Amino acid sequence: MGYIETLRTRPDMVSPGVSACQGCGGELVLRRVLQLAGPDTIVCVPPGCMAGSGAIGWSHDTGMKVPVHIPLLDNTASFLSGLSHMYERRGRGDVNIVAVAGDGATADCGFQSLSGAAERGEKMLYVCYDNEGYMNTGYQRSSTTTEGSRTSTTPLGSALCGKQQPQKYIPLILAMHGVEYCATATPWNMRDMVEKIEKGLAASKRGFAYLHVFSPCPTGWSFAPDQTIEVSKRAVKSNMFPLWEKSEGKYTLNYKNADPIPVADFVKGIGKFKKLSAEQLASIQRAADERYATVCALAGM
């Protein structure tokens, strides 16, 4: 069955009309993950955009059609570990144990519990929708924010021109934990993302599975809402976000980029990059080239 037929025949587990921003990459991720996971799923959504847009809801109402929990920002993976063990002991290993968390809850506040769960091989699928910042509270920088980005805590001015530090590359850090499955995806290549969600769900029955999805934010990044897929495409085409996976100890590059576009083309039309200096742009280009070369080397290319 092709991915279009798969999506056509499975019910949406997220209600229509949730209050995510127009063009939200995170909502696309949440909908596809739960659609593929199906009704026998427990999902944890920590504080962040997806929790605030209706995943958790108010007054006992939620936008989800599956049981949903809101852990703390820093303990999502620990929370899921307990749920996983509880369902195993009750003979319900068929229940999908899933997290859908932002980069703040993944790479920063929640990294300790995430790393611990990954190292222990807890049975869960942890999905990070990476919009490169704390968008729900007004766009503060996170460790996955690209260098040079304008955020509310790294403003553009004479004393400081955007984030000064390079990006933390979380997917490779998780892969090095020896997890059952690890992959990257974007909303641009939906076939690739669907296949990886399905692989991650299957792997979560054996151990820890991690999926890191590039999720550009029109509101925070300052680009038109109808450009989310285009921005995702340029991220892959420029090697800013390589598509790869690690399964059974083997790395595979899913999109071979023989003729990448320059990073300068990726940042065009994205407001948070509007005052990049030549030095910052060169630094981002070096980081993208190095990241792609590292993945190629791991994949034996």
C-alpha cells in the first residue's frame, strides 16, 4: 500500500480546528504520527506549541482522539517510561507509547530524561518537532536554534546580531546512544516521513525509537504560512537538514544531495535570518557541509 493510500484509509486522531498557527509544521507532524499510530496509543505532549494548540485542551476537553498526558517540560521520557512498564505488566504491549515534543522539551529541559530513556532502551517512540525555539512563549532561542537567528532572547542590534552559538545536532546524539531506531524527516517529503513513523512505531516494540522532524515555524521565523513545505524542501536541498536513518546499527542516507543549493538560498525570505553577516552565513554553510559529510561517512559513502 502506498503512503497516500495509507493516509487516506486511516482516521485522523486529531480533531479539526485545533488552534495551531497557519502553516504550522508541528501540527502536520502531530497529525501524521497519531494517524499512523492509531487508536491504541497513549501520547505525551509536554508544554509547548502542540500542547497549547489543543492537544491537551481545557476543562476536560482535548483535540486528541487518544488518551493524552501533559508531563513537565523536563520529564517527558521518564513519564513515558513509567507508562511503558505499566502497560507491559498489564499484558498490553500492543499499546503504542508515543511522545510528541518540541525541541525545548527534547534538546534542553528534557534532555537528561530523554538520554536516560534512550540508554535504557525503554519501549517508546519519541518524536521531536523541531521548530528551533520556544515558540509557544514568544520565541526564545533553544540549543537547536540555527546560528544567527533572531529570537526574543537573541535580538538583532549593534551589540548582538542573533544567536551566537552553533546548533546542537540532537539526532546524531540520540543515534550514538545505540537506540533501536533513529531517523530525521521533514514535512516536505511526506512519503519518507510516513515510512519512518511506521518504522519507529515497529521499533518501539523492541526498544527506544527516535524521530527528529524539521518543523519550520512561519510565526516565529517570519515567513508566509504557505511556504512551510518550501522552506522544508530548501533545508534538505541545502544540506541544512539531511534525511537519514539508523536501523539495526546501520546508517542510511535517504536523500543523496549531489548538487546542494547554497545555504544563502535556504535563508532567503526567512525573517529571522534577515541580518545575517557574511561571517555568520559562512559559518552556517560550514556547519551544513560538515553535518552532511558526517552523515555520509557514517553511511559508508
